[in-house]
Amino acid sequence: MNISDHVSALRSALLGSVSLGDEQTRNLAEAIVATSEPAIRQVTLSHYDQLASDLSAQLPDAQVVVQLVDGEPKLVAIPKSTPAGSSDLPEDDGADNPVRTTVRLPMYLRDDVERAAKKSGKSINTWIVDAIRTALHRPSTGTTPPQTSFSSGGLSGWYS
């Protein structure tokens, strides 16, 4: 499914709804729509992620994940009983439950990460996890961080 088509349709619908307004109203609407596109894309991706989670809960033998292909989401079903070593998750990372995190990278950086992962024979996910571990001076397997808790507003977690 192509998010760009949906964003374009939404843009047209919103601008069409103010087409009878004066020039200042139309200009304001165009500015609002133009600056809202990243938020619309993020909300749409969140909906895809929720859809994947809901589908996974209904499928006994597969997990549905969202993959971005050329910036567009694609739902992919992955068998839950994959052979050892074929998962895109790093080997024993010491965590009970990996979490999905969306990171927006500049195109040049994404291309560099993709090349580095391919050169090292790793998936992009594994390469990024290894790079983060290295940056945080964490061993690669079997250890968890000390559990020092903090809470600030809506954020909670641990730090070391």
C-alpha cells in the first residue's frame, strides 16, 4: 500500500474543503496541510503497526511485521517457528522482549547503514543493535543493565 497516495488524497480533500474560502484562508490551509504531512505519515505507520499486532494475535503460526520498502509500509507474515539462526533479531541480547522503535534517518545515513550491514553479513536490525551496544559499551550477549529506575512526566525506564 502506498502512503503517498493516501497523503495526496487527504491533502486534496482538505484543500478542497476550503476552496470556497478567501485567498488568505486557502493559503493558511495549504501551509497547515504541507506541515502536517510528516505527522500524517507517522500516524499512518502507527496504524500499520497496530494492524500488524492485531493480525499477529489472530494468527497462531505467524507474526505480522511492518517493513518499509522505499519508504512505503508493507505487511509481512513471518512464521513463528523459524529455523535457528534465521531470525532478524540479534542472538541472545539479554532482553526478555525486544521492542520496536521507529527511527527516521537521513537517506545518506540509511544507505551507509545498509552497506555496512551487508558488508558485515548482518541484517540491518542486527547491525544497528550491535552499533548501539558498542556505543554504550555493552557486552554483546547475556547481560542486562543495572536496574536503576527513574520517572519524569510520561517517561520511565532505566539508565546506567
